[in-house]
Amino acid sequence: MGNDIERREPTDRERDQLIFELRELAWKYARRRLPFEAVEPPGGMKADDLSEEEMCAAYLAQLTVLTELAKDCEGLARLMAAGAKVRGADHRNLGDACGVTWQAARKRWGPLTPGDGRIAVVISRRNRVYQDPDDPRGSYGEVGGTGQYDSDRGAWPIGVEVREKAEYAIVAVDGTVERVYRIDPEGWEPDGAKWHFAGALLTQEEIAAAYAAGTLPLRPGDSCPTRQGRAYRPHRF
């Protein structure tokens, strides 16, 4: 996991000082781009002798510099994130540093290392029951009751990587997540070229804990990332 060293939050005075120094830096480089001499930026006591046109040009020059700085800061932020990641920071640490959630940090910074990333089994179906005399279950789909588990667990065309890495099976109905199972890694059962997963239905408390820990990407009520009725696909996150 990431760094446990507590960070001291800056004081309001320190934040104000940082903004002041940033504005000074922006003006230092902006004034070099102006075709006229300007000692102070617009708003300064010695800037009264600037015309409206010159003040507008001064504001625009600073806007250009600040925009360039923002791009440079993003590049530097990526370097800092990469340096933190290789030294043990996780997405929650990165999110805390940026004031965002771990999900937003993962979206911004990507996997912690090349090839890193989790996979979930996502099953997406319509709210229907399908009768099939050739199927050992007799029917499948949203059958409800004790037969729902057997309907949810497949068989599905789940590949080796997913069977090795997936911790959860997520079932969506009509585009909305309804159920989540914790997959038993030793419980996969072959069925021709397809596979049945084995697992336990998670409680709302277990779902909330897994989602907060970053091991579960979707919760009941979330929109499913797969097209309705598309059956199975791996979901990488």
C-alpha cells in the first residue's frame, strides 16, 4: 500500500502566499511578451498610466502564460504520480493528494504498473425468463428464487485471464446492476468451451466495503457498462 506519512495541510496564509508568488511568476514572463514597457500588472499602483488597450494586452499575456503553466504542471504532476506509484503509493493515496476519489485518481493516472488492473465478470441481460427444454435448468434469465444463482453462474465463455483474476461477478438487468457475487477462485466448472463460476451473493455491507476498497467497480443501482442483453463480457478497471 501507499505512504502512511501524514501530510500537513497548508495554512490559509501559505495558500495566499503561493497564489501571490504564482501571479508574480506569471507576470514576470508575461511582461516579456508585451510590445510596450510595463512595470506592474494591471491593477497595480504604477499601472495607471497604461491605456485600456495595453491593460487588455497585459491581461491576455498573463492568461497565455498561466495556460502554458497549467499544461506544464499537468506534465510535472504525472511525473510526481509516477514517482509516488513506483515507491508504493496506491490510487487512494494519489486521490487524497489531489483531493479526489480513488476512482478519479485511477482514471487520471491509469494502472499502478504496466499490466496492472482488475477484472470483473459482468453479466448483462434483459428482465426476462427464457424457457429451454434442452437446458438442464429448464429456464434461465431472471427466474428469481433459488434458481437465480444457477441462472447467473452460467455457463459463460470466460477466458483464462478472467478466471485467474476476477474476484467478483456483477449481474445487471436492463442496464442496471442488481446483484454481486464473490467468486470462489477454486470453484470454476467447465461446460464444454464455457465455464460456470461458483460464489456467494454479497450483502449490501460487503458490497460497500469492497467498493470503498477499490476491488469492486460497480454497485447495485449503477449503470452497467455493457449493452443490455449482451450477456457476458470482462470489465477491466
